[in-house]
Amino acid sequence: MNIRLLAIGKTDNKELQHLMDDYTRRLSFYIKFELEIIPDIKNVKNFSESQQKEKEGDLILSKLSPTDQLILLDENGKSFSSVGFSQELQKKMNSGIKTLVFVIGGPYGFSDAVYAKANGKISLSAMTFSHQMVRLFIIEQLYRAFTILKGEPYHHQ
């Protein structure tokens, strides 16, 4: 299985980017992982919230292949413990999915078309975090999940 993370807009914070690069490198020892940045929409101030979600949604959907399994990072998604998340990833790998795609949407969430295409939603927390921090958190949790599955000492109970 391959894992892709799609995110709207570049990471401006160099420290966060450094940490993301570190966990991406670590994760590469376990699975093929790719972070793909979808550029911010130009002239966004000329669009309503709904129009912005539609335009971002079109860009997200254009990055998917028909066999991709799409998981949205959404505040209303299912919450997992780190061990529970690792077990969910194991189920996905066992089911023969070729590519699992996690998506971090824009500031207003996802369009109806993206929700319709999604195979699931997960929530990292009931709290709100910046989209840039969420990138780091999901990459770290993916890494943590694989160390749990391999019985390595990174995660402590």
C-alpha cells in the first residue's frame, strides 16, 4: 500500500517543515509515502466560502485516481487512539488497497463533491489546529502507527 497526504497551500513555517521532513524520512522506512501540496487558490478574496470550497474540491478530486481510498481529516470524523489508528491502518493494508489518500482541506473544509467521494473521515482532536500543524500531526501519527505495528519502542503505553 502507498499513502499520500494532500494538503491545500504550502507550509510557511520552516520549523514545522523541518519536522515534517524528518517524520516523512522516518516513515519512508515503512511505507511509500508522499506529501503533495495543492497550491492556494489565487484571488481567494473574490470568492465566497462556498466557491472557495468548490474550487479546492475540484483540485483535490483532480489528484485522485479511481482506485484511491480517500480519507478526510475532518473535525466530525472518527477519533482514534494511536493504537486504534495503527489497527485501522493494518486493516486497510490487509484489504488490498493500493493507495490510501488522506486530505487536509482548506480553511472552510471540503466541498460536497469531496465528501461524496470520501471513504471515511478521521478527527485528530476535538480542538482546532492550524492546517500546517495538522500536516505534522498526521505524518507523525502515521509514523507512530507503523512503529506500533512493528513492535518498536517509539510509542509508550
